Amino acid sequence: MAGTVYEPLMSNLAITSQFDKEYHQVFVFPNFFSTDPNVIENLSHKVPLHYCHDIYNTVFKIIATHQEVEMTEMASVKRSNWIKAEWDSFCLDTSGEETEWRLFVKKVVDVLVRIFQEELFLEIKVFYSRDKDEIFMQVKASEANLRVQADIMDYMTQVNITRPHHLTYENSDTHHTSISASDVYPKVGYSAVCPYAKFQTKAAYQRHDLNIFETYKTFTSRGKKSRYEKEMNSAFLYKDKVRIVVGMISSSIDLGSLLENKIILSNFCLHSEPELNILKDNWASFTKFYESQPLKAIRKYYGEKISMYFAYIDYYILWLIFPTIFGLLAFIATRFYKNLVNFEENLDFSEFLLLLFSLALSIGSTLLDQLWTRKENELAWMWGTTDMIEVEQQRPTFKGDYETDKITGQKRKIRHSKMDRCKRSLGFTITLTFSASVLAMIIAIFIAKREYGNYIHYFSLLNAVQIRFMNVVHRVVAIKLTEWENYEYDSQFNDALTIKLYLFQFINSYASLFYIAFFKDTCYENNCMKELGGQLFWILIINTFLNLTELGMPYLRNKWALYQEARKLESESKDISELKLNLTPTENEAKLPIYETPLDDYMELIINYGYVVMFSVAYPLFPLFSFILSILEVRVDAYKLCYLCQRPFPTPANSIGNWIGIIRTVSMFGVLTNTAILVFTADVFDQTEIKDAAGNVTGKQGLSEMYKNGDLWVRFIILEHLLLVFKFLLISLVSDVPKRVKDGLCWSKRIAEERTMQGTIDPSDKKEIRNLAFVKTPGVKEFYLDDKNIEYNH
């Protein structure tokens, strides 16, 4: 069997100038056929056969159990047997206890190709890279096989309710009167979204073709309908096809093990030219900054997880209008009308507007997180992910023993060691140590500020640079730590990484501002609000400048990779005429950096949100600049996704995850911080003024003295409690799920069941459709209603 796949595989390895459309996944292998020493340098080493055997069994999920031995006729056992036979054949061809790694990789790919073609019936296309150091394999599934896999994995798709409300099955004698969909389903709020249901290829229990699901047309790169009839309609969008194909492959092969052992160098889904061009023109263009985002198109192309991020940033931009208006009024009043009107002693017009601005921030932050929760629940309903249970694949780097899970019965890696808990505790301790080191840096900067007061602006600039630098350094350490902690799933890994990163960045980003606002006894020019505003200004400038690298770095990395490959081709003693001059689109995409999750984008956004809700009362223009930068951030992120990164896997999602908890925590800090700044730092309430010999006011009393003022503490506690009570009242009174969404989910469940059950949910009809019936229990005496038949026990 060893040579059955090599010959056709070799014949398919042709140099191609372009690839067919609609391939769903790409796998990149090292070129194990090459004889070039530079190419096979990492493939020519010897490895023990037992080591290869463990990898082989893991990749193809082979476990010998007593149950499998008994079930000799089952398809899964037959599959295991021929895969084991392939290994035995490989061992016979190998002399000794070791083999060349290149030969083992070739054998694995040999079996892999056979599974793709003979078991999963995938269409594959294989070709060499430009410099022949890699092998590219594109795979796709037919519409019929996609439907089968979707049925197997209970994939959720939309039910078509625009057709007449009747069901006509092939070979069915049942006919129903055609009723208009608009007659059956009134166009009201709860029925605005087509219901989602588990995909079925056949009608339940009768096995007739069930054609009740939405179909989508295929378009060419110019946006025209495909001229091929077989491509005209599909039950799935491209994102659905990618998920289904990956699910199909993962059911037979452990992709994580292939990646971990570098048998596969990378795998990714391809960009689709027609849809991508639309997004480039209408979303990733900086000239369209004033237009709303095409969320429907983003969701169809990139999936719900990335779409949820862009939906949130849209909502955040809309919310920023609120503090921007109040901030502008407060800034103008502070600058030009400071003493226009005195509402009471020591409370002038500008201070009154500052008070309103602070209250607006505190109340507005509560509105943001509560109303967003309602919005994300509405989006989840519209996208069919409300009751989503994501079946995750184990992470490639997860360490464990491959065996049968006693709970699920599935073959997977299982970790028996309890050391992981110790690792995670130690990882958290290291994060706290990093945070302490940052506090030491900040203290050193402020000590230098005190010693060299004439250079205070330079030290503020240094502090802003230090924040970004330490964020970058800690990110590298945090990723390494989280990898070391050995999380099984990506969601667990990302949650742990998020907590580490945000805890550190919270301290790193805000510690200097907290110090200036509440703990510094003597401020620059005796004005802590001015120094706090100046620090915010420099942070804003540095963040804006460094964010420009968000586009530059991926672009430069891609160009550097292409440059290195070009130099490699020139330096090798090859006839350049035999090689391609240009990369195929697939090769070009393989050179692009990977966009795994929007974690960094969320982090940047939430840190900025913290500056706005906690400290912008000291610099009222900060919300305005955040508003402008957030609008630009949308286009920057869109450009990055469309031009500079590989197409990410379209991960489903029904919320922004644990970021909503972080946002609520920041909002809570915003209430406390704003109140404290108003009472203790800003000159809003009655505070003792500092005057020079001529009687001119030069500032306010020191913070250490002010904290001893009992009246200020009373005002702080009262104001802070009022705001917190309002916050909790709003949370308790405003439902997380809009009534329209609740009704829509109930309606969708009913309609989906009606359509999949041939138009009825009546129990009697269900029994008839499913050919079910209650049966009489043998030997049970029948009861007839008569007073003599009624027993009287006493």
C-alpha cells in the first residue's frame, strides 16, 4: 500500500499559475520529495520508530480497545485496521529501529491523502511553492458531502420561510395547499429573523429529501452570478463551508498533532475574491470613514467572533458622542468662561460643567455596558448563535496522553498531572511581580520629576513610552507563561491570557494617573489637574503614533519574507528559468501573518475606554480625540484584515466573552475615580486655596491635608453612593434580553420545529409522522366506569 498514493500525488505536483475558486482549506507541508540539501535540512535527521508510532497513532486517532476488537464489522474499526496495516508496511520497508524523518512525514501525508480522497471524498489540488521548498494542498468538499457532514454535526442554518408554507417531498403522496409565507408569518418584530435549525438532509423518520433551508447563489470575482448551474445554489455560506470541512477533517485526523510535529507547517482558509473586493471597497477604505460598517457582510465573511468586535466598536463610537459633547462644553468653559457665573461660593460656571461632565461619564458608562448587553443578545439572535455550544478542538500544544475519554467516549489527549494548577498559580504570581516592577519604574520616573522639575514634560513623555514598551515586553512573557500553563482549548488559553494582559496593563497604564490624582502631595505649578491632563495628553500622542505601526509591521513582515525568498532563489545554483517568477494567490496568502483573535484590538479599545471614563475629567478633550481615533481604528483594523493578514478561521460567537466583565469593572472604577477627582483633586468643592504674598491664588492645599478634611469625605461617600445606587438600579430594571428577542427565540423554535416536522407540532401529528404509537401493556385489565368497579380501601 505504500506506493498507492505517491504516484498520483507526484503527478499532481505541477506548477500552477492560479487556483480554482471555492477551495475551503489550505495545508502547507515541507517538500519531502526534494533532494535539495537546503530544503531537506530539517527533514533528514533520524528518529526512533516508537516515537514515530506514537505520533502516527495520535494523528490518525488510533486506539486499540476491547470494544473495537469485538466490533469488527464497524466502519471505524475497518478504518483503524487499514491505517494500522499502512504502519506495518512502513515498518517492513524500514531497516533497524530508526527511520529518516522525511520518510515518516511522507508516509503520514500518504495516509492523509488517502483519507481525504477515499474516506471523506474531498477534492484536493496539490502544487509546489515557487522555490519548491513547500507543498500546498487545497481541499474542498462537494455540496452533497457538505450537507451530509452538516447533518452529522447538527450544524445550525437558517430555515427559508419566504417559500410557500407547505412541504412537498419526493415520492410522497401527501400534498398540502400552498399558503403564502406572508400570510402565515406576519411581518412583526419577533419574526424579523429567519429561524435557525439543525441542518437535516432528510425529513425526520421518513427520510424524504428536506429542502427547507436557505440557499445562496455563487458569484464570480466580478460580482456576477456563476455561469455553472451546479454552483448556482448552496445551502451554506463560505464561512459555513470552512467550519464544516474542518469539522469533517477533524473527525478523522488530529490537526493539532500535525501542526505540533511540523508535519503541517500551516493551514488556513482562503480569501474569496468577490466578497473580499466588496469589503475592500466599502469597509477597508479610509475614504468611507463616515459610513456605517457592513456588519452583515463582515459576519458572512469573517464569522461572528470578529463581527462582534466590530459591532462593539461601532457601539462604542456612538456612545462617545455623549461624553464628547459634555467634554467640549467643559473644555470651552474652563478655558474661556472660568468665572462667568458663580452658583455658590467656590463653584463657578466651569466647575459646574466639570461636575456635569463627571456625572455624565459615570452614568454614561453604566448605560454603555447595560445597553451593549442587550445589543449583543440581539445580534446573537439575528446570527443564530444564542444557544451556540462551540465544540472546540484541543490546542496543538496541549500536553497529554492520547486515550479514550471515560466521560465522552471520544479519543483525545487527556492530562492526568495536577502540576498544571501549580503552574497557573505561579504564572499569576509572575504577572504580579511584573506589575510590581512597573510600579517601581513609575516611582523612579516621579522621583526624577521632582528632582528635575524643569523637564517635567520630558518625563511625562518618558512615562507614556514606558507604558507601551512594558506592554510589549509583558505580552511576550504572558504568552509564554500561558503556553507553559498547558490549557486544553483556545477559549481557556485566551481567557487566561486576557486576564494576565489586562491586569498588567491596567496597572501599567493607569498607575501614574492614580498617583498624580490622589497621592502626589505637591503637583507641578501647584495644579494636579493640569499635571494629570498633561500626562493624559502625552499618553494620547504616543498611543496615536505607535498605533500607526499596526499597519506598518504586518506589511513589513510580509515584504521581508518575500525578500528573503527572492534572495534565497538568487543564491541557489538553480536555473531560474525553471521556476515561477510570480507567487500564486495561495502562496502569497501563506506569507501573510496570522490573525488569530481580536484580543489585542479589544485590549487597546478597553484601555482607551478606561482613560475616558476614569480620567478625562482632567482633560475634557480626551473623549473627542478618542472619538476621532476610534473611527480611524475601524478602518485600520478593516484594512489589516482585508490586505495584511491571512483570512482567519470564522469562529462563531454569541457575545464579546469575558470582555463585558472587564468593561463593567472599568465602569465601576470610573464612578469611583470620577467622584474622587471631583472631590479631592479638582477645585470643585470648597477647598482651601494657596495664595502668594500678593494675595494671588496659586493653587489648592496639599492632598495630604485635604484627605484630613471630613467634609470632603462625606461629600465623596454621598456622591459615590448615589451614583452606585443609580448604576445598580439601571442594571436591575433594564433587562439583558429585549422582549423582541425573547419572543423571536420562542417563535423561531416553533417555526423550525414545524418545518422540520412537516408543518406541524401537534403531538398526534408527530406520532403519525414518526410512525409512533402507544401500545397496550399485556395482562392489564380494562376499567369501565361504574360505581361497582370503584374500590374502597380502608
